[in-house]
Amino acid sequence: MKNILVPVGSSENGINNLKYAINFASISGGTVYLININKEYARIGGIEEVDQFELYKSGKLLSNIINSVNAKGIKVITKPIKGDPFVAIKKISKEFDIDLVITSPQSVEINDKVYLGTITAKLLKQTEIPLLIVPKNYLFRKFDSILVAFKNGHFEKENVLSPIYDMVSIFKSKINLLQVITPETTDEQLKIDQDLLDIKSTLTTTKNATTFQGVLEHFQSHDPDILCVIRRKRGFFKKLWEKNRVLKRDFHTSIPLLILSGNL
């Protein structure tokens, strides 16, 4: 995880996420890309042009954030970006070979009932890049223990689990697997890929109505530093495909959440 992208929409979340990314990069030896994407336009002479004042505000926001943080010798590259946020993130991720995106559960909206806000939810749906969602004001700590929760233990897509392998290598993390068997689970889904079994420290199997209920039941006993789940239409985030947000009643966590993109 050498290249880390931190998209920001406000100073408060931006400062916290940048601090987190810098601490992460200080161990992984990575570079941090701090961006603010502005999609405001002004029509001049019949030609749509980016409002330069809005771009100035984006640059000012990034400067305020980076000046509020001790970079600890980590290379932090700032970029105010114009255009559609999700198209821009895909383009930047490809250009700079981004390995990980660090963001907040809610980028703009403040709603106690919502876990993933609209922008973060759309980002989750529209990118294949691993996302690390960091709770507000959460302080970085080394990932000694990672709980990987899933229903389907088979991954058709290549390199889905690469971030887990990287964290084992970087942080010497202990990997605890939690397979949740629900009424929808098929015999084929019960099989766990050998690549995942090879790095496990423990494997727990549980039967619950939903995958999230299984996590709630076993979360305290594992006491992880980070929770890892797989993005699938019929997994944790099936509500995400119905509405571009996730309510806390459907899923939430008080620790950093690593989301990997599995086969849909």
C-alpha cells in the first residue's frame, strides 16, 4: 500500500483523515495524495468553464488542512480537482496507481441514523479500489488484529485479498476469519478459498439471520483493531444498491472499516 488517496470535503474530516493516512504511510512507506474535488461551473460566453474562484477555494482548503498536520516526513501531494467527483477519483486512482482510499463515513451530511452518507456510499459503489473508512476523530493505531467477516468464502475476482496480505506483511496483523452462515447461504459459499485460510490465525463459523448480526455477536470477543468486509450486492451492503446510503440499523462499526470489492 504505497499510494494512499485522501479525498476531503471539509477541514474537520480532512484533518483527521490526513493524520490517519500519514500515520499509516509512516509504517507502510507510502505517499499520500490529498484531493478536493470541485464540480461548480460558471457559464461564460456560452462556454462552460470552471469557476476559478471555486478552484481557489479548493486549493485554500487543502492548504489549511495540510498546514494543520505534522507530515512526519511523509510525502503529501495536494491536488484541487475539477469535475465529477467519482470520475475524477477513478482517473486519479489510475494515474497514481492508488492502492487505498481513506475516507469518512459521512463526508457532508450529519444524520445520527446514517452510517454511510451519500458521497461515501456512491464512492463505495463506483470504485474497485479498497476503501478504509475511518470514524470521526478516530486516532490511528497499528492493526494488530483484523476481523475479516464474510458469508461467501469464494472470490472469483483476482487480487481481492491483496490488501489483507499487505497488512499482514506491513503490520504483522493477526487475521481472524468470521464466516456467517445465513438462511441464504449455499453449499458452494461455505467453501473458503485456500489463500485466505493460509493467512488465518483463527476461524469462527456462526449462524445468524444476517451477516451484520453475526459480526455483532462475535465483535466483542475478537476485539479487532479493524473490521474487513467484502462489497457484494447480496452481502453487507445490499441496502446500498437500493438507496445511496447505509443506515446504522443495517450496518455500522465504531472502528475503521476496510471494504474490499468482491465479485458481485
